[in-house]
Amino acid sequence: MVTGCLHRVKSWFDCYDLDSLLQFVIDRRLNESVNSGFNDQEQQLLVYFAQNYSPNRLSHITANPPNHVISLTNWEIMASLLRRVGPTQQQSLMAPGGYVTYEGSLILDPVPSPSEPFLFVDSHFHLDLVLKRLHFKTFLHMSSEMSPAENNNSFYYGIANYVFPNHWNDWAVQVGVAHSVYVSFGIHPHIAAKGVTTNQLEDLEYLLGSYKCVAVGEIGLDFTTRCDCRRCNTPEQCKKRMRECQEQALIQMMDIAQRRQMPVILHCRDGGSGEAAARVLTLIHGGFANLK
């Protein structure tokens, strides 16, 4: 919800990403009138956000000067931004009765709840991240504490996507002897944007031979990936470099999948234009039409 609201505000000022919105605030000195900081309880929540949802991890968040994108949630900074837009946009941020997605889109229709017990399948979830955030060590440990059985619902089957190379070695312990959990391995586009090494590709191919592995992925293109520059002076060059790295990695991993005759789990994301999906389809039709 927090990220979605910030993305909505970002779009009103033609900012490329949340870092550029932060720079927008700094350049216009919107923070200089801020008199209120963050209290201890707020600090805990904001630092948690920085540690789990952002590549820029800090142990203390400040509003004046703002030292992180999450600083933009300071009410005085947000009020300064909202004063620069019209009442329609101000009201849309409130979204009464609605929900906001990670990218900032509104969900106005109510989300239905099932009235009958059901079996469910999750074809794409990140077990490594879920366990970390909920402080569990294995899937069975987590399911024993958070079982849907109390609602007469049952987890039937799931595919845990391991897409961060520094987490690959954790899969066997985390999945353990859970018969309902299988895995896939790939390199997420956010990581691939920095370049994929030969060693990583070799490790990936080795892991694809694991008895629990059923697919390659998720892999693909993500045009929302941010560069590592603290204050990027060459955003177009960085964007071009990251997309080239993502495309090269995608082609290399699709080649591995085709050679091993394995299904591929694709990741395509952009700002809503559909450009990423179109480019992925072009690459597939250009030489990987036989992929499952």
C-alpha cells in the first residue's frame, strides 16, 4: 500500500521512479519546511520497509533532509506535494472504499471471499522471502503455525521460485520434505540488470537438475528496475544498459531451458505500456518458438 501510494504520487510529477521523486523533493527544497520527524514506532516500521522492500537499506530514516524514498511518507512532505496537484488527484489518493496495488493502480471493486472450503495451488511464490519476513526456517515449520486447515482450506501444490542467486543454496532446507512444494530456478530481471556471470549460469544449470525442480524462472524483462546510482545523472544510459543486460540474460536462460526441454516462468513488467511483454514475445518468436 505504501509503495503503491508513492508510485501514484510519482506519476503526477512525471518522475521516472521513486528515487527521482525523492530528488524532485530535494531539488525544490520541499523538505526544508519540515518540523516533524519520525517517532520511535514509526522508525521501526520505516526501517523495516527499507530493509525488506528497498535496495537502499538504512538503520535510521530522516525527513529533513530526506535520506530514503520512505522519507516521503512524512506528512509535511506529502502535504507539500499534494498542494502542487489538483483536488481530483488529492481525493484519488484517499481512494475511499478501494485498494491500491504495488504499482499504484486502484482496485475499486470489492475482492470476493470464497464461501466454501477449497484446495488451492500457487504456481508462483517466493518461499525464501516469505520465510524471512515471517521468521520461519522451513515450509513445514511455517505451515504448522499458519495452517489454513482452520478454515477447512488446503494447500495442494506450489512452485517456489528461487530467483536470487545468493538464496539458491537455501532451497533444500527451506523446502525440506514438503511433498506439496516444488521449485524453479532463475535470475530475476532486477538482478540480471546488473549482468549475469558465467559462474551463475553454470550454477543455475546444475540446480535445474535437482529432483524437485520443474521449471526455469522466473526470468524476463522488468522496465521498472532502478539503477544503483544514488543520484543518477545519466538515467537514459543506465536504462539502456540495464535492458541490454536483462535481454542477454533472458536469451541465455531461455537457451538453457530449450536445451533441457523445461518450461519457463516469464516475468514481464513495465509502467503499464505492455512494452516489456511485447519485447519478451519478440525475443521468443525470434528463436525460441519451441519453448513450452
